[in-house]
Amino acid sequence: EITEPDTIEKVCRDPFDDRILAAAAAGRAKYLVTADKDLLVLKEYKGVKIITHGVFEEIIGIKK
């Protein structure tokens, strides 16, 4: 499902990252999987855990 956030807070130094965070939160995502260091440093945003693909693979049981 495509989600368009109502508001976009300034959280990151890159405004595009703020849009990604807002969409993930509005869509009630559990995880935001990224390699973007500006996002990863946050670790979590409004209940959305921000993780690398390697961590996600561990969570879903692909990688040990």
C-alpha cells in the first residue's frame, strides 16, 4: 500500500530522508531497511525500527 504522510517533520539533514521516515510511520511499518547512515543513526522513529538488510535477514531467519 502506498502511504502519503500528512506532515513531514525535520529529523534528518536530508529532506528526502524525512519523507521516508514520515511515510514509514504513516504506513505503520515495523522496519525501515536501509544502508543510509543518516537514517541508521536514529535506530528508531515513531515505533519504526531502522535497520540494515543484514539485521533484517537475521530477523526473518535467512542469515545466522
